[in-house]
Amino acid sequence: MEKPVLSSPSADPSLVFVVKEHMFDKVVTPSDVGKLNRLVIPKQYAEKYFPLDPEESDREGAASSPAETKKLGLLLSFEDRGGKPWRFRYSYWNSSQSYVITKGWSRFVKEKGLGAGDTVSFSRGSGNPAARRRLFIDWKRRQPQPARPHLRGFTNTIPLPSGPLTSPFNSIMACGHHWRARTALYNVNWLAPAAAAQPKPEVHPGAPAATMPPSVTLGSRSKRLRLFGVNLDFSEPLPE
Amino acid sequence: MEKPVLSSPSADPSLVFVVKEHMFDKVVTPSDVGKLNRLVIPKQYAEKYFPLDPEESDREGAASSPAETKKLGLLLSFEDRGGKPWRFRYSYWNSSQSYVITKGWSRFVKEKGLGAGDTVSFSRGSGNPAARRRLFIDWKRRQPQPARPHLRGFTNTIPLPSGPLTSPFNSIMACGHHWRARTALYNVNWLAPAAAAQPKPEVHPGAPAATMPPSVTLGSRSKRLRLFGVNLDFSEPLPE
DNA sequence: CATTTCACCTGACTC
DNA sequence: TGAGTCAGGTGAAAT
């Protein structure tokens, strides 16, 4: 067990400090923050910290018997750094032999804006059994990634993928956008006409070689691309 | 209640006609006829015609008490237009707050060859309470869809919306595509540059006036649009 | 085994 | 906006 640490003030105004023991961290995968709406808990930590067949089956949300618990899972209640409670369903998936947090997880991902590579951290209170039953969840952003260019349109600002920009169209010049309502996930891509009777795109400044066709590749330092007489402006990534 | 109608001969050879009252129709979704093996009954109809907590809990397959019925559902017995009996489990899903027909439904879908967009129709006998307890199910193929132009790209064929094609970009020429995985719903849109130093698009043949900006409108008879030196070919809708 | 059934779950959408 | 509906999913159990 790691050295207990003093936390920031908890939600309970009568407690100024909570002594916590760190349990484990997980660097979340794309699936952990994607639409599968589940977080896989590494088996070694799951069995150590969140046993599903405990002798002392006194956890909140526990079913009546250990066998039932194994089948139905548990309701685990955490507090985040602001004292906000988070209740997650935690269970074992026989099919994948893995321990997962399911219900409630996607709300956490959304509220915190978790992305792949970010770290979630699990702790519990330190001290007597009652204190140790108190669970905490925290998270931190992954190390800053190299800046990516963004295309700032007239009405939309659209994060660009870092790789080559491609389109399912091979025979037309197409500038496509693809997004999901009410999320910030946008995907812009385009292609040059196959038989281009078009001016070659000019990239300013410090342009990498723009290969087109089959695709336009933008360097992270490009700030402006003039394409078919149209100015495309790139900006730094949006503040998060 | 709609006007009672005389049906075709029923399964009971002693009865030549059955008087039916139409209850409701549902245009089935892809999920209703897909692998989920369930039919969602719109709540308004479910609660009106197939109540799960009836005072008179005398329906076939009803559990012993109203509370039990709510939990376990009912066995509903229908006759199709040929008098063939169809028994479906009908219940309420707490999690999605929806009424569903489950067991038995996939067999109906398979036998009738139901596809998305087809309509299933629910009726019951007209007259005294006993007659009204007799349930009927029928279905009809969806209307042939009106032809829509399709944009046939090199690698993709993308159904176009019938209305004007617009884009959230106002300042660049953008040809966007927007779709949801595994459904056939695609949405193609584009716009001309706001300050177009571009040739006007030419539309062949029988072109409607192409207004651009702010948007390009394609008539259903347009087969080809030459836009910025790029040919866009339109075809009839794909065979289904 | 695959397929069906079952009891959940979530997000997109509507009002 | 927030609440309700429901289409489209899931894992597990039943068949």
C-alpha cells in the first residue's frame, strides 16, 4: 500500500481532510472512453480491491449472497475530487473474463471530458474498515500531445486528424465533414479530383509537400492552405 | 374506435366473417425486424390496448396477480389473415420504459418476410367482451419508395437528400458527407465559396436553377452536375 | 455449437 | 432547458 496522503477538502463540510490510500491507476484505452460505455478494471486490481465474492459481503448494493453478487455485480459509490458522488455498476463479464464498470461510467467520461490516454485513479479512505470502504475516483489529463492543426471555418471550428486527409471519393474533389450531434467530435477530410484540371494547392507558410492526389497532408506548422482558390485557415487546438 | 370491418374468412370454419376493430399500426423499424428479436409497441397503444395491470386480469397467460403480470408479462395470442395462430410474449422493460413483444416475434418476421418500413397492423374482434378479446395481426409491404437521385462516386454511392443541399461552412467550398454506421442514412451537402472566384456550376441536363451560394439545389431529373471542373454523376436509387 | 430470449442500458431525438 | 420515448445496442442465460 502506498503512503497515505491528505486530500483536498471533501464534500462533507465537517471533514476538512480525508486520508486516502492510493489503490491503482489506469491509463484509459480508446474503448474505455468510447461508446462501449464501460471501463475494464485490470484483473489484478479488481480482485484485490473490488472482490465480487467477498466473505464480508457488506458492500452497498451487494446482493444477498456471494453467488448473487458474482452474478449481478455491485454498485460502487465513489467521490470525485469535488466530493461529487459517482455510482457505478461493477461486475464480471464471463465472456471476456474481465471485470468492468458499466452503468454510470459514460456520464463520468462525458463530464470529465476523458480521452484515450488519460489516467483514472482509484483510492480509498485510510484507517479503520469504515474509512477504507469510502472510495474515491480522480483523473488526470495525459501528457500534452503535440499540437494539431485545426481548420477554422466561417461558422465551425473543426479539429483535423493528424494523418493524411482522405475521402471515400476518389474521383471528385470533396471536402467532407462527419460528426455526431452535440459532441465535439468532428472529422474533416477531402481529396483532390482524380484528373485535376485545378490549380495545385499552395500551402503557406512552411508548407510540407502537399501530395494530391491521393491526399492532402498538412504539417502541424501549416497555418493556411489555399486550395482551389479558397483559403483554409488553421489555428491552434481549441482550449479544452 | 374505427368503423368495424368484415374480415376475410377466419380460421374457424363455422364462421365466415369476423367483425374487427382496428387498434393500431406500426411501421416497423430495422430493429423491429432485425436480430434483436423484439417489436417495440408504442407506449400509447400498449397502454390502451394491451394493459399489463388490468383490473380484469383474465388474459391468457396472465400471471396470478396484477403485480406479477407487470413483471412477467403476458402471452398474447393473435390470428393472422389466414387464421394461423401466433403467440407472443408481451412485457414491459423497466430499463427503457417500453413495451415489447419478444418471444415468438422473430418467427413471424421470418415467415412473413417482414422488412424495415413494412407495416404491422393490430386489430381485435368487435362486439361483446369475448369477441374483443380475440386478437388479430396483419401486415403490409411498405409503399415503393419515390426515386431519389444518388451521387455515384468512385468508391461510394451516397443517397442524396431530396431538399436543398447545404453545409455549415459558409466560407469555403465544402462537400460533406455525414452518416451513421451500419444504417443507410447518408447526408451529402456542400456549398460554394462565399467569395467565389470559381466558375459557376453547370447542370446537365434539364437543370433547375442552381443557386450558389448559398446552396446548390438539384432537381430529381438532374443526372450530372459539373462543379468547379469536377463531374458529379447521379444515378437512380440503388436497388434495395 | 448457434440461435433465441431476456433484462438491462444509452444516446438521439422530440416537445 | 428537462423529461419522456424509443431505436439500437449489450452480456448472459435458455433452448
